[in-house]
Amino acid sequence: MKAGTIETSPQVYARLAGVCYLLGSSTSVFGQMIIPGRLVVSGDAATTAANILAHESLYRFGAVLAFTSVPFHIVWAILFFQLFKPVNRSIPLLAAFVLLMGCAMWTLSVLFSLAPLFVLKGSLSAFAPEQLQTLALVLLRLSAQAYDIGLVFFGLWCILIGYLIAKSTFLPRTIGVLYALAGLGYLTLLWQPLAKYLYPYNLALAGPGEISLLLWLLVKGVNVPKWKEQASGLTSRCS
């Protein structure tokens, strides 16, 4: 039974990581992009405020989805740390820390996104309606900026994990290269003028790498014998 547990554990890590990847990405996309995209009108504070108040339940649901993505990403970071320890002992730990920083920014983004409800529902009665609408739009822009900073950390995560995949023997190296390219696309968000100039091609880089890794983890998992071989090799080098 002990041997069976050791044999199946990396596969369990891989499949759970794939599930968390799917759930975390889906909730993030719907909560941070699709639902807000239907309600927020860039540069139009009055229309944005009216949309939020008219569809408050939908807006709150989007915030819940966005926040739900955070624990999925935290579990994901832990699983990838366990999965890639045989490749390198320090880089998986650094990658986990980077993703946790991204999760912190995404949590801050959710808090900023909820603040407009507090502003628009009469909590600041000393201000004129136009001022409250403008303040709500500013808070939404801060939420978007915090989310983008989280994506920058995620881009660095992609580069680190892409390197680990390429150096591993239990996952295809091509996926590692594609995943690192996805990270480079996210890193363009460090400088918004460059990101806007390259959009949507910079974010389109994420598609091949993220989708291929997600599908591989869900369908194939990892090559367990090669994972164990690499793990034993690292142990012998460190001893």
C-alpha cells in the first residue's frame, strides 16, 4: 500500500492541479472580465453607475467569482510546488511565492471592485451624484490596475513554471516553451502603453501555453516513472 501511494501521488498532484487550473481560470475570467465587461463602460461614469445599480446581484456575483479564483490559485501553487520539487528545490518555492503575490493583488482588486457599491448606494451623501459616479469609476480603474499587476506576477510564474517543465523529464518540453511565452505576454502589462500597443496579440500568447498545459494535466497527467527517476536523481545529487 505504501508503494502504491508513492506511485500514484505525483499523478494525483497533476490531476488536482489541472482541476484547480480549470476552476481558478474560469472563475477569474468570468468574475474579472466577462461580467464587469457587460456593466462597466470605459470613460462613462454615469452609465457605469446605472448599470451596476440596475444589475447589483450580477455585479456582486462577479465579485464572488473573482474572489473564488484566489483559493484555487493558492492550492494550485502548492500542488505545483510538490510536483516540480524533483526538478529543482528552489525555483518551485520561488514560483509559489510569486503566485501568492499575484493572489494578494487579485484579492485587492476584488476589494476595489466592491467599493463602488458602497459609494453609489448613498453612503457618502455629502457628495453630488456626479462626484460619486466619478469616484466609483476611479475605484473600478484601481481594481483593473490591481488585477493587471496580479497578471504580471502570474506572467513571472508562467516563465518559472515553463522553465521547470522544459527541464523536467515527465512533461513535454514544448509545453514548457509555450507556457514561458504566455508569461512574456503577461509581462507586457508592466508598461501599459506597450500592452495597449500589442493588444490583443500579447495576451493571445497565453492561449497555446495555458490550454496545452491544462489539457495535458487533466488528460495525461505526468509520466510517473520519469517523475520518480528525476526525484531520486535529485536526492542522490543533494546527498
